[in-house]
Amino acid sequence: MATVITNDGLHTGEQFGHRGATDRFDICAHAYLVAEGHPAPDVFFTDQAASMALLEASEAAMQALRSLSASITDYEVPDTDGRPDVIEHVFNWTATPGIGQTSPPSIDEIVGRLIRASNQAALDGFPHQRPAA
């Protein structure tokens, strides 16, 4: 995923993808595309609810997003209304400035976090987080 984002960039706008000369995807769509290994479904460009359903159905993509979420914060991100907030948590981390920051993380910061999360998951397996307060 880090290599794909380094090469292709990161979409941080509406929907999970943006059509253009080169299609661009947000970090959650990248997790799905890398995990599932096939072309982007059209819903990534047009339908957020259907995109969420695809992401949630991909255990490999969700595991990648949970690992990344665990590397961003030390508490488990709770589900809301049966939907994993980890998707929103990871997307918002890439698209909005953090507390005390004036801009979102750079591509280099995002890629670095991805590599660290991947390395940690390889060492420890699935992330261990404390329950949300």
C-alpha cells in the first residue's frame, strides 16, 4: 500500500476515488485495492454507502485499516451503528490537520506510518488496543 500511495498519490476529497487522467483513491480504497487485487469498482467514484459495504466485506482491507488505526492512536476505535468507525478514523487522519497542526499529514508521513504499522503487525500480529473510554 505504501508503494502504491507513493507512486499514485492520495485522494482526500469526496467519495473513495476520483476519476481523471490517472484515477486517484483515498487510503481506504487503496487498502481495498491492494487487499483484493482487482480493478477499482465503479462505486468508489459514485456511491459512498456501497463503497463502505465493499470495504467492510473485505477482511484483509479491514485488517490493514485496523492496523493503521492502531498505529495512529492507542485506543480501539468503536463501531457506530454497526459500522466500523476505523474507516472514517483512517480517512480523517489523512485528510484533516491533527490537533495543533495546520495541515494534514504529508504523503511521506502517511507512508512512514503505513510502513511502521505493517512492520508492527508483522511482529505482533493483529493490533492490540485498549478499549475506548
